[in-house]
Amino acid sequence: MSREGPMASDARPAGEPHERVLDPLERLSEILFGHIMALTIIGSLSVAGASRDDVRTMLVGAVGCNTAWGIVDAIMYLATVLVERRRALALVVQVRADPDAARARGVIAGRVPPFLARWLREDELEHLRAQVVALPELPSAGLTRRDLLAAAAIFLIVFLSTFPVALPFLLPVEPRVALRLSNAVALAMMFAIGFRLGRYMQFRPVLAGLASMAVGTALVAITMALGG
């Protein structure tokens, strides 16, 4: 999952549009993960001769699984943010303390993604170093209210993604029919996720939707085969 910039802050200039706590890739990824986890539990139900108690047990398991997964994913999000910010703070301290400007520029270049580092000129690296040195005070490396909101959003997305594929089992139909409806809903949502992701990447949305369906189905099958 992509995460927010390492030294983020809740403060925003007046009049600046409010940024979403999760970007589209993060939201779509969490929905997809939630679907996969729910489908893994739903797929374990043997519809042949399944009773209402069996269906109820499966639904409780699906909701419980995604509740636990949502909590774990939210905590891991916060841990990742903290690690990234601590590393960024350590970089700032190192650059500010190094009297050798060339060495400090090398430290900065080593932390820039390789795809971007190859295009940075020496004067641009020096500008970055000078900006870091000129900071009036060290930035905070702690969690912000926005981070907590993002973690809460992750939990809710994973938790709520259980229900579209679980709702067919609450209808007054046979478990076999409910399973077919659940699978149809899951495929439709996987396609929608891929379609949105394709638009986000400015790539062919329909092809991305079909790829999302194929990958999601394969991941569910692998998870079930491994006893997940």
C-alpha cells in the first residue's frame, strides 16, 4: 500500500482544498483485499446440503475475519507511517549535521527513488540540501489526526467490503443460488475496482477491469487452496 509523505502535517494553508486521507490506489486496494478475504471464507461453504446454521456460521466467520484483518491493516498502516517518518527525520538530522555538502547531497540522492534520481542535477540536489539545512526546526515524526483518520478509513473499508458479497446469503434463496449471486457480485466489483484503477493510471479501464477480475479470482483460489 502507498503511504502518505513521511513528514506530513495536519496544517494546511487557508483556502487549500482538503486532501483525502486515502488516495484512490489505497482505497481500491483495501476494497480488493477485503473482498478476497471475504470470498475465501464464503468459498469454504459447501452449498450441497448446507443448513441455515452453516450459512450463519460462514457469515459470522466472514465478518469476523475482515474485522480482524481491518484492525491489523490499520495498525500496520500507522506503524509504516511512523517508520517512514522516523527515517525521514534521521535523514534530515544527518544532512544538517554533515559539514561536507557533497556527501550530504549524496545522502539525499540515495534516498530519492532511482527513477527520479537519474534526472536530478547537482544544483537541484544542492537546493534540496540547502532547504533542509535552512529548516528553522526539526519536523515532527509523530502521528497526526489525519493518520488516525486514514487508519480508521482503512478499517471501515475492509470491514464494509464484506457485506456486498455476503448479502446474497441473507436473501430467502437456496445456498447454491446465494453463492452464485455472491460470486456475480464479487466479479462485478472486481471489474469496477480494476476499471477505476485503470482510469487512475490513465490506462485502458476495460482491460484493467478484466485483469482485476482474473487476478482477484486467482488470488482467492490460491488462498483457498493453501487453507487460508
